[in-house]
Amino acid sequence: MAFPETGTIWMNGSLVAWKDATIHIASHVIHYGSSVFEGARCYDTPNGPACFRLDAHLRRLYNSAKIYRMEYQASLEELRDAVLDTIRANGFRACYIRPLVYRGYGAPGVNPLGSPVEAAILVWEWGKYLGPEALEKGVDVRVSSWRRSAPDTFPTLAKSSANYASGQLIKMEALIEGYTEGIALDTFGYVSEGSGENLFLVRDGVLYTPPLQSSVLPGITRDSILTLARDLGYPVREEVIPREALYIADELFFVGTAAEITPIRSVDRIVIGEGRCGPVTKRLQQAFFDTINGVLPDRRHWLTYVYPDRGSADKTTQEDAVTR
């Protein structure tokens, strides 16, 4: 899918036309990957467009920027308002949201401190990341030959653009060899995550997911699934997962803002379970989509309505759940 190249982008406090949202070729971010970003979604609910866990996404953005010593001039609340303004300006009822904090045109060299910290917000209509049929039929994946970074190299708690150089290698390798996605191992050989998704495994009714020390991003969707699974009565364990556990799982699925909840039907050509979306995955999908689409009451205040006056009285822009 290509970008639409139409619409409006927010850049440092101003809404500009898509074609005019440019930076200088000498900007630090182009040469050294000095940026952090977020991926969130706005869903079309019965009460109007609503962003899913927007505050949690923006909090992680600011945490990522803090790790990289990138202090942006606007507050989280101001950036939240900017996200909503950008969605309204584009007239979307459902869209993908990409806030980006980056180092712009300033001093040359690796040292980033002489370059200004800038920000932009893009929104566009984006369908199912791993394909329209993937949510039901699942996807075929391989264990990648590329490992995730060691704990003392890149900070994996930060959603840094530079970290996704690894994701690109994992994704391209998988696609070239006929798979939809890859699963990376950490430096100790345990399961980490996909190129841009967290991973869950189901075995004997218990959900397992790699812990943060396995070089995984603290995903907002990951945290949401942990919460929903406990609500549904499933035992959940965050623990290291050996590679071979993937092959004997009853069910496997990816989670993420783009992937949502996508089942995995095979790993390295070994069929997982029945080779399609399993019952636990299906139940979690239903709970997740009922939540994000406004079917269930928003008791955790996970939805931020783009037009709050059209929502019911219990809707708010603040969420009370803390993402690890």
C-alpha cells in the first residue's frame, strides 16, 4: 500500500498540506535515525471516531524520547489535542495515527544535542496490516536468522525508528522466502517478537508471552490482551519461551496496533494446532474488537473520542490503566 499523498499533516504546531510536510536532507534523523514514534488507531464506533488508548501511546512516546534525551516543547496533553485536531482536519472516522518526534536540521555529526527536537503527526486510512484474511485464517511465519538486540545495545523499551532496522531485516527475509512474517529470538536464543508485533502462545489453556527482558517492546496492545485475558479467566504467564515451544503450541498469535490480533497457522512449515484461528485466540479477538469498536462499555476509559460531545457521559480522554 502506498501513502495516499493527500490530506493534512501536523508539524510543530501547524497543519500543513501532505506535499508540504518536508524536512531538510541534512536533518539529523536522516543520517543517524534519531527519532522515536508511535502507532495508534482511531476506530469508527457507534458514538463516533475514537482513538484506542491514545494516552498510553503518547506516554510511551514521551518515555521513548526521554530515554534518547529528546525533550519536546509540547506537553503530552497538547500533543493529544494535536492528534485529535489532525484527525478532524482530515475528516477520518477510522485511521492509523503516527506521531513522530525527531531531531531536525542542526549540527552535523553523531552528537545529536546540537539539532532541534521536532514533531509531526500523520494519519491515514490503513487496513489489515498482515492481510484482510489473516485475522481468521492466520499467517505463515518463520523463525528469523536475525536476533534482537542485546540488553546493553539498543534500549528496546524505547520505540525508536533506529530499532526498526532490525525489523526490516526480519520482514524482508521472511517475505523473500515465502512467509508473511518472521519471529526473532533474543541474544540468549529465547523467543522475542515479530518484526513489529508482540507474540502470545497458548498451551493447555494458559497464555504465555515473552517478558520485557527478552528484548520486546512494551506493547500497548500486548498490555490490553494481558488485561482482557485475565478478565476472561485465562492464566497468563510472562516468561522466557524456548524456540521449540512455538512448534508444540496449541495456538500462537501476534498482537500490535497494526496487526491487532492475528493468528499464526504455521512456524517453519510446522502447522500450529488446527492450522487456523484457535478458540482462545478467537475469544480474545472478540473481546478486543468489541472493546475498540465501542460495543462493550468503556469501563477502563480506553477510548478517546475525536468529537467528545457526541459520546456518552462516561467517556473521557484520560485512561486509568498504567502500561508497563
